[in-house]
Amino acid sequence: MDFKIEHIVLWPKDAAKKTRYLTFELNKINVITGDSQKGKSSIIPIIDYCLGSSKCTIPVGIIREKTEWFGLVVIIDTKRVLFARKEPGRLSQSSEVYINEEIKDVNELPKPYSKTNVSFLKNRLNEISNMPNLTLADDTDGNSPGKRASFRDFSAFQFQPQHIVANPYTLFFKADTAEHQERLKNIFPLVLGAIDKKTLVLKQELKLMEQVLQKKQRAFNEMKRIANNWILQLRDYYSKAREYGLLLNSPDVSVDWDAQKYIEYLREIPSSITRRVIEVENEATKRAVAELISLADEELEISREIGRQRNQLYKLANLYKSEKQFQESLKIQEERLEPVGWLARLIGEEQACIFCGAVNKKAHEELQHLNEHLQKISASSNYIDNSYDILDREIIKRKTRLSELEGSLNTVRKQKELLQVKSDELRLIRQTENEVYRFLGRLEKALEDYALVNEDDTIQSEISELEKKVKSIKIQIDPKKLKQRLENELKRVSLSIIRYARLLGVENPEDPVLLDIVNLTLRKKSGEREDFLWEIGSGANWMGYHIATLLALHDHFAGLDWNAVPKFLVFDQPSQVYFPDKLQKLSEVEYTPEDILKVQKIFTAFNNHLSLRKKNPTQIILIEHADEITWAAHKDIVHLVKRWREDDPSEDNALIPQEWLT
């Protein structure tokens, strides 16, 4: 996702002081260098806090004491957005959030105020990143934590703070807790492109169908279990029926009789009762008719609701198809207008005619007009992309609702059918003894259950149909194919890690390395031996593989059709592994040629990464203790954001300027 940082903004608690800005280039290596205790290591916590972290990890002290609001101005595609959160005081975080998506001039930023909350911020970031609101992992109860992907999960691929950048045991940001580890494992197939949003929709449909199928199978199995004991129950019913005088002239029970023989006699009982003169309970018929009318009304309402839901589903499906066709036509127009940018750069504002020599601006104006049209087409295409997830969610809701309504309709119709039979009987028969009729009720229910399992194949047909649908979806999301696709993506990323590791000067860089998303680390193979990252040894190796992994992943993200990971990386003091003793000093540090060469390898790797995506590379923010001499060879790709040194007499020698302290 084209999501980069343009400014970090701090608003002081003292309104008389000036707002603090840190400005970043979008397509360069942005360096903040300085001595210890200058606020460098607060950069990652500030960015993370403004993007919705559940806890404010900005160090307590002068920074939080002097700052009222922390803000982040980001460029999303071509749109400038401000996200700001209030300093939490004694709390672990503040729920007060300010969002402004109509920033035109950063020099005239409005003062933040409590406009919304953190939940809204997280949901808005999910919408901006076009995150699917669907389950990523198998979930039996539907309530398991950490199963849905969120914009917040992708911070693992954006930040490498000082305690992580060379950590042998933790490769990714916030992957040092069990909860975050599980969430990261769940999102990896999606973030690597091994599964797409269509697959997630199918998995969601499969989950719903399997739940319905399991319910019907349990109901059918329960009826079969009861049926297995029916031969004894039927014999008991037969004996009692003779006792009550309901089976006149019936033969004695034979050991050779099967269930069907008993049923042959027992089925005659309900109809034979109608031939006797029995007094009916007062108002019984009236109550039965009233209940029938109520069921008929309920049936009609459910049928109407099914019609409405089907109509909405039809319209949503047509809308989805229409948007797809419209987007395809936009892409065709976009491809046709692709040379416009090149021509606009080639032809100046005033162009001389090659035939008559006349100078005019018409060609330039026409190209500008075409370029504006191209921008409008691109914007329209982006809006359509954002609508797909909403349509997917609405379609699934309609399908789920239809399934529930159809089940309810079947239940009402069965109740209605049974009541109609009872109502007819009430008008024809007269009751004698309550015990006889209680027996008849039990008998009729037993006969109906038997018919449902052994004669009525409705539930079996429903189970069979659901099993076919489940099988069809499982073929489309074959776990073996998905696993193979994931392995292929991991191999591509792993090869890229090896290439960067070679540039960063790790030991034995040609040894095969594999990104292990189960253990969230790297595995390196040396001959017959395979070692995890923490077994390799050397801080320089750990740091090298950390940087190589993040750069390789961002290379991979850039090649995906859909990618929700913001296009920026922040590294905090990776050079600490090369000369930690020197970094404890304040300003006067003398670097040897060997020191400089080591740090230059980091910039060489960054330069290689930027050169692969010259048009729109990943933005890199580097927080360093080392000074300019270590990146002098790469100064054309470096933007020095700030230099905070003790020997700097200016007021701008720390994150919190001297002006704020007076």
C-alpha cells in the first residue's frame, strides 16, 4: 500500500511555543543522527502510537511532559492525511484521536482536538488499507482471538527498534509475546499473497455451510439413534393399544415380527378413532384454527423476507459484476493513456512546429488535459477497489440470512402441517379419557419420526446437497495447493534475503536461508546442519539478517496485486553491533576506515532496494548514532532529517527543541 510518512508533528503544551516538525522525503533514506538522550529512539513509538497502538510506549520524561499532541502526516497514494493522538498523561494510552483527511498545506495544520477515538482510528486504517473483514484461520467456535487481520498487525513489517534490530530471538516487531506471534502466523499467508480475498470469502462460506451441515447431521444421527430402539418401543405401543381397546381383533405378538409389521397395525389407530363417538374438549377446534392462522401469517412474512433478501442479493451480485466491468474499462483507458506522462515531460510548455516554425502551447495544454483525465481514471479505479470488501461482506450477510430464513420457513411449514392434521381430528373425534389421547399423541409422534428417518428423505437430501457444495468449495481452496503456493512465495522471499545478506556482509552469505513463519525466525543451512537465527552467532550477522528480511519482504509486497502493508521501514541504530563502545560517547567520535566500510554496507543494501523500485520505492527511515561520514558515499540517496549533537550550538539539537524548555 502506498502509505508513506511526510511529517512527524509535535504540539507543545505551552501554546506560546512553536509546533515541532520533522520532515521526511518519500523516496529516499531519511536519516536522523545524534547523540544519546536526544529523543531518537522515541521516533518509532511516536509513529506506532499515532497509528493506533493499544499502549503509549513513548518514553516518559521531557518528551511527554512538554508535548500535548503527537501527530503523523502521511501520504496515502496522493492524498495527505493527519493522524494525531493526545499525550496520555498518567494513563497507558489516550483514547482521544484527531483525524483530518483534507490537509492541503502542512504549514497551516489545525490544532488537534478530541474528534474521535482509537476504535474509529483502527477501523479507518483498516478501511484505508482495504483489509478484508474475514476470518484468516480455522475457528471452531467463531470467537477465537487473533483470527482477523488488522492494519495494526502489519507494524511487524515496518519497525525495527533498537532492541529488535539485532535480536537473535525475535525477528519481527512485537513478536515477543504469544498473542502477537499467533496473529503474525495467521496473517503471513495473506500478506505474502499465498491466499487472496476471494479465497477468504470462499473459506467464510465453507465455514457457514459446514456449521449448517453439522447441525443437520447431528439431528439425523439422533433420529437414527432413536430408530435403533424402535422395535422395543413399537412392541410396547402395540401392547398398550390392545389394552386400551384401540386394536380390535388384532393378533398376538410374534417373535418374527419386524418394525414394519407393528407399524402396519399401529397406523390404523388414529383413523379408527374418528369412527367413534367421543366428546371433544370445549374450544379445542377454535384454538387449533387460531394457531393455524398465526402459523400461516408467520409463513407469509418469512416468505416475503426471503423474497426481499434474494432481491437484495441479486442486486448486490449485479453491482459487483458491473463494478468489475467498469473497472476493466477504466484499466483499458488507463493503459491507453500511459504514454501521456512521458510525452508531457518530453514536450515543453511552448513547442515550435516542425513545418512552419510557429510557437504555440496547444500540444502542452492537450497533454495536460489528458494527464488530468488519467488522474481521474486512476482515482475512480481506487474507489472501486475500496468498495469490493464492502460488497463481499454484504453478499455473505445476505446468504447467511437466507439460510436462516429458509430453515425457519421449513420449521413453520412442518408445524403447520402437523397442526392441520390435529385440527381435522379435533373436528371429527370426541375425547374419552385423557390417558388414551396422551398415548395417541406419543404414538403419532413415534410414527412420524420413523417415517422421517426411514421414509421421508428430505433431511437426507439436504445433507447430500450441502455435502456436494462443501466438496465443491474445498476443491477451489484445496489446502495442498494453498500450502504449495505459500511455500513458493516463501522460497522467493528467502532467495531475496540471501541476496541482501550478501550485500550486508554476513558470514557465509551463500548458505541457503529459509524464512520460517511457524517459528517466526530464519533457518540457515550449512552442509548437513540447519540452524535457527539465534544459533548462528555474532551481532553483525543477526543485524544483517534482520535488515535483509525486512527489505526482501518489502520487495515481495511491491510485486503483489493487493498489499496492505504501508510502504515505509524504520530502523533504529543498526550500526550499534559494529562499534557499541564508540556509540556511548557523545560527539567526538573518530571512525576508522573499517568502521566506515561496515556501516556503508547497510547503505549499499538500502540503495540496492531503492534502485529496484525507482518509480515508487519503499521509504526508509534510519535512526543512527553514527555520523555523516559513514554514509558520505551514498549522500545522493540520503536525506538528513536532523542532526542532534552536543557540539551543535543551535536550539534544534534534540527532538524537544530548546525553545520548549525555557
